[in-house]
Amino acid sequence: MITFDIIEDAFLFANAGQPEESVAVVNRRTGETFFESKGLDSDELPGLPEDVDENPDYVFIPHKHDLDLGKPLVFQFVRRHCPEEWDRIEGMFSSRGAYRRFKAFLEDKGMLQAWYDFENARTREALLEWCAENGIEIEDKPA
């Protein structure tokens, strides 16, 4: 069994940049993790196992967009916490810098912590679902 912290740390690494910029792989039997990033020297990370694509024990950690934790999550939050602001927030996401503007909006409304709590809870749920779908047993499932 694998601890949730291992999966969460690997997820954070894999999401440190754009999709496929950084990747993390977990061995679903041992919990051993491997990391690779286009932004880091190979000396800084051990890299991925040579048989990562052939060995069924290895699973690539998803990017948040693969789990609908990007823009769709924002609109789940808006629907639940401030539906009257739907049009305004939808407009924010029609151009670059949307997350910065969204977070500034939430800070002005005193809702930033509510967003972080919502985002963290939904990320945990999505990761646990992903683990179950990929045959990864978690020994310390978060509440």
C-alpha cells in the first residue's frame, strides 16, 4: 500500500508547469516514485525507469487538467459559492491571466480561503478516484 502523501507529492511535481513539462511516475506495488522535468538537469533527478512504458506496475501521475481540476473546477466553485458572479468570472476566463484575476476577485470578496479549501478537497477526491481506477491502494486515505 502507498501513502497519500506520496501520490500528492508526485501530483504537485507533475503539475509544477505545463502538461508534460514535468512528469512523475509511481510504482503501484512499491510506492517508489520517479520524476523527470524538462526544466531540470538530469543530474538533479534520477529520471524514469527504462521500462516505464512496458512495466504495468508503473503509472504516470496525471496533470490536473486530466482530472478536470483546472477551469472546470473554478466553475464548480462559482456555481456553489457565488453563482451571481457567473458572467463576470466567465469573462475573466476568456483571456490570459484569468487565474490571477480570479484569485484577486476572491480576495476582494473575502472568499480566497474558501477557494483554497474547495480546491484542496476536490483535488484529494480526484486523486483518490484516480488511484482507485489505477489499482493503487492508499493506506491513509485523507478525510
